[in-house]
Amino acid sequence: MELDFINKLNSQQRSAVTAANGPVMVVAGPGSGKTRVLTQRIAYLIASEGVRPWNILAVTFTNKAAREMGERVQTMLDSQATEGMMLGTFHSICARILRRESDLLPVAHNFVIFDADDQQRLVKAIIRELNLNEKLYRANSVHASISRAKNELISADDYPVNTYRDEVVKRVYAEYQRRLVASNAVDFDDILVYATRLLESNSSVREKYAQRFHHVLVDEFQDTNLAQYALVKQLASHHRNLFCVGDPDQSVYGWRGADYRNIRRFEEDFPDAQTILLEQNYRSRQNILDAAMGVINRAHKRRKKKLFSERGAGEKIFFYEARDDYGEASFVVDSIAQLVASGEFEPKDCAVMYRTNAMSRLIEEAFLQARLPYKLVGAQRFYGRREVKDVIAFIRLAHNPADEAALARVVNLPPRGIGEKTLTTLHLVARQNQTNAGDILLDLARGADSPFYKSFAGRAAVPLADFGGMLVKWHTLSQTATTAELFEYIIRDVNYKEFIVEDDSEESAERWENVQELMRLAQEYNARTIDEFLENVALIADQDTLTDANAPTLLTLHAAKGLEFGAVFIVGLDDGIIPHSRSFDEQEQMEEERRLFYVGITRAKDRLYLLRAIQRGGRGMAEETYPSRFLNDISEDLLVGKTRTGRSLKSAPAEIRWSPPTPPKPAPVSQSLYKAGTRVAHPLWGEGIVLDSRVQDGDETLDVVFESVGIKRLAASLANLKIVGGG
């Protein structure tokens, strides 16, 4: 059966979609339609090659990508034709396998997943119990070492010791793992490690899954770590139909275990693999692609590819060098306001990208000052909010009383007189009786009849017994109730609304609205298990929480991968920021910084703005900066722009390109045309009053206070102001 869509593919895409059986590596440039190729490959296998959907496994990195892929395949075929196909993230698929094979694991089938906060809290507790110096051995640093080891499939027993710090990490790692198992819990890394080790060590389990999956397809292959590569290699070991799509030029997650060298491992393990390049870009204008190529072509040991677009050259790339980071932020907001006012872009078509989350502060302030809305990605997302984490922890504890992290979070929430000393005693009693704190609490519900009751002082025993009584009820309910029903009982029993709604403030109202939103989510699981609810909320990624509000998006370069915008502003192009100063002494890290900048550039469809600040660090203590070394890799012919100081990049033409184009810049001025007190009108912000005016670098700089947006600093030659009254 021939499918119509194949005729609409370019020759490279068609080669990938219709590739013969066997290992295939598709090296897909940004915007080259890799998701299209993946989904149409699945449709082709089912409709043209007769592969049964339950014999297909497709793995990606975000729930959003998995959903979109599934919806696209269903649209192309129909829901019945795709029934039984296993499609999801690495973690969700591995979690499914682990629950089915739990008899072979150290945890039971209803294991819980510890999130990042749970993991940090547990490591911190262990560091304290081992009487280690918490300043010398910070929980986040020690946990990062443990996580890296797991990504490399190194167990606590095999953790290499070359320094005293390594010996400390090894001890913490061993205890951390023991405590996870005691809590019937896994962390995110364990989900992958347990599944990989199970497939490697148990031939019958490996054969069961490897025989079932005739075709294994992997998205974003350059972002896999060693455990993920080992996993897909095992799953494809029987039929050898491993279809990987990725681009080593977009490998920017080395800091969290991603290993772009997996593409090299793939080539060594599958020397007969077909390699197909996707080079036609459907997203960006050619000028943007040429700038990206200029940056990435300087990378070492990479497979060369030439990105090309049929969308035309487009506008040149705008470079702007602000006096300081406040000016940089103001320029971004003013430019977005102008682009929107011109009608060329919607607010949601614009994005501001930066190297670190801390850089968002001044950008946010500039948006707030201009009274313009924005969306912030990756900072205090919904599932990271205190009240949301509290309620999820209550549900986790009710479902699994052995969950040590959930217990620590909510046992004294709202405060009920259970302090640190009482908790220490609780854990001590649990260890002495070779059980966990949750089981002790369940027994304490019997009050003085419990053999553990006398282990606690009277003031401590009563609140513990009261909480234990509620926990018994919740745990019993969790066996039969829906997630929403359990949710309602817990909220009512602990008077949680009264606890978080402290007053009539907007902040209190928002907290309760967050709880209600989580309740709406819980109600969607009425026909599904509490296990599924807890698993899904634990695995949700930052990009899954993006809203559809019509506002510019603020995000880090790392969070930008996989997204696209009409106009992109990359700020902070100073050496020490992009590339980051931490990468200066490490060639591998410097290469990743280069790839990160390349990823940011290739998010832009029509307009790209590159910005830096001559001084950065805050008013009154700013330090002078140097332009990013990566700017030297972009051809002068691709750039346009000028600086507020009169300096330009590589003699780039000193003109401003807006849409619609602005008139040529007037001749330099030698005296002020405006004076303090002059009433002026701006085409976007309305009327304002000049506070100060000075001639500098051949232009007049004004500070104007507008009723609509407050104080703005403007270059008179660009501001298009009209004098409407004297001062």
C-alpha cells in the first residue's frame, strides 16, 4: 500500500522514511523535519510494510513530543491501526517495564519515584547522619556525582575511589541506595539503570522484549546517556532494526549525562548501518542558517553538513551592543513592542534567550516596567510550587507509607508539634525494629496499645498517634478510592486550605487556585490508578508546562532546544557568559557552549537579534565585558546594527532595520534638540515629559517619563518623538 505523504517528502526525507530493515542513523539538521520523518516512518512501517503496531517501540525525551508523535501517526492512519504501539519517554517506558518485571527487582511493583527535591533531601539527611561537613560536601554536589555514576551504569560497590571525596561519595551513594529501596522508591536514574541491568543480565526478559519490538525508533539520539544507549541496544538486539534520529551539533545536555559520543558508539556497534543526512531546513531564512553554519563549522570532529533553505535570505542579523545590562533589557522589550506594533509578529512569536536563569531578572523587570506580559519557562513551574508539591507528597505517603521523602515533607504540615527531635526518634525506633517510619506511624494509630508508644515522650506521642490515625484511613482509602477522592479526604482532614490561605491577599488566592488546578488534574485520572497519576506528575518536564498565552517567551538556551519562534533575541553575548567562564579550561565544555549558541541561533525563523552589554553586573558596580569569541565566527556580511556608544561590530553598516524600514539615520547632532520639561509624544507609549537630555557619541540621549510605561531612556534619532509642548 503506497501512502500519499511519501510523494510530499524531499529526497533525503524519503530515503529515511522508506529505508530498508537494519540499523539506520538519520543525522537531522535543525528544522529539517525530523519529527515528520519519525512519525511517517512509523506510518510507513504499519501501512506499507505490514508491521503490527505492538511490534513498534518509539522513544523520545518529553511527554509533549510523545503525545504529538502519537497524534500525528493516528491522524495519518487511524486509532485502530496504531493500537498497541508503545510510544513514550525513556522514563515512562522503562517504568512500565519495571512494574511488569518487579519480581526481579529490589522494589515492589507500586514503587514511588523520588523527584529532585526528595533526592536532595535524602542525600542531605545522610550527610548529616554520617557527621560530614555539609559545607565541604554539599548535597547537590554529592548527588550530582551519584547521578553521573548511575548514568554511566556504575553501582555504589563499583564507584571508583581516587580521592577522599570519592570515598565520601561512595559511602553516601551506598546508604542513599539502601534508603531508596527501604522506601520502596526509585529516583529518575534508577528507572533507566534497573531496566538496563535487567535486560543485560536476564536473557529471558531481554528476549521477551527484544523479540516483541521488531522496530525500535529513537528521537533526539544525541541527548541519550550511556544507560539509555545500552537500553535501546538491548531492546533492538534481536531484530537489529534500530532507527535513530539525532544531530550531534545539537548535543547540549552533557551536564545532565547526555553523551553525543553515542552516535560514534552506534557506528562502531552497527558498522553496517545506513547514514542519511537531512539538510533542507524548513524553519529559518538562509541568513540565519549561514550564521549558524559559521558558528558550528568551527567545532572539532563533526560530520559536516550544509543547511539550506528555500525561504530566501531574509533580513540580516541585528547586532546590538548596549552600554549596560539594563540597556540590553530595555532594547529587547522596546524592540519586541515595535515588532508587534508593526503588525509583523504576534507577541507569542518572540522569544528572549539567555545562558543562565539568573539573567532573566532584568529582562522580567523591563517587561514589568513596560506593563507587557511574558511567559517564563523553567523557573517555578507549576509542579515546583510549594502547595502542589505538598499535596502530591500527601498522596504519595497515603499510597505508600514507606515513602521516607514524602513523610519528611508532610508529617508536620500544617504544624502539629512534630519537630526534628521527634522525627529523629521516629527513624531511630524504625531502624531498631528493622522497619520504616511509616509502619511505625500506622501502628501508633492504636495509641497506648502500640508497643512503640512508650518510645516517645508524651508530648510527642500524641501528635504522632493522631497523624498515624489519619494515615491509616488514607492508606485504606488508597486501595479503593480514586485519586480525586483520596485528594479531597486529605485536604479536608489536614485543613490544608486554612493553612495556605493565610489572608485575603492575591498570593493566598493563587496558592489555593494551584491546589484546585491539581484537583482538576486528579479528576482526569478517575478511570486510572493512583500509580499512574503519581508517575505522570513525577515525569512531567518543563516544556510540558508551556502555556498558549499570547506573550513573549523568556527561557534559557538549554530550554529552547526543540522550539522555534519568529523573532529570537539572544542576550549576554559576552565572553564569560556565552561561552560560560566555566568552560574556558575544558575543550569539551567549550565545544558544548558552541553547540548551545548554534541551537539558539537555529530557533529563529525570520528575525535574529544578538545582544551584548559593554558593562554588566548591576548599577554602581558594573564591570567591563568583552564580546563573545563566537561572534567572530559570523560573517560581517550577515550582520547589521549599531551601538548606543557609536561602536559597531566589524564595521557593520550603521543602520537600523525594522519592519517597516525606518528612514536613514540623521547626521550626528552637536547640540541638544530637547530640554528638561519638554512634553513629547511617542508613537507607542503616548505622551511623556523629558527629564534629562545629553549629547553623546553623535546622538542625543533622552530620559523620558511616560504615563503609560514609566521612565524610558531613548536615542533621539531612533525614538520618532514629536514635541507637543514646551517646558
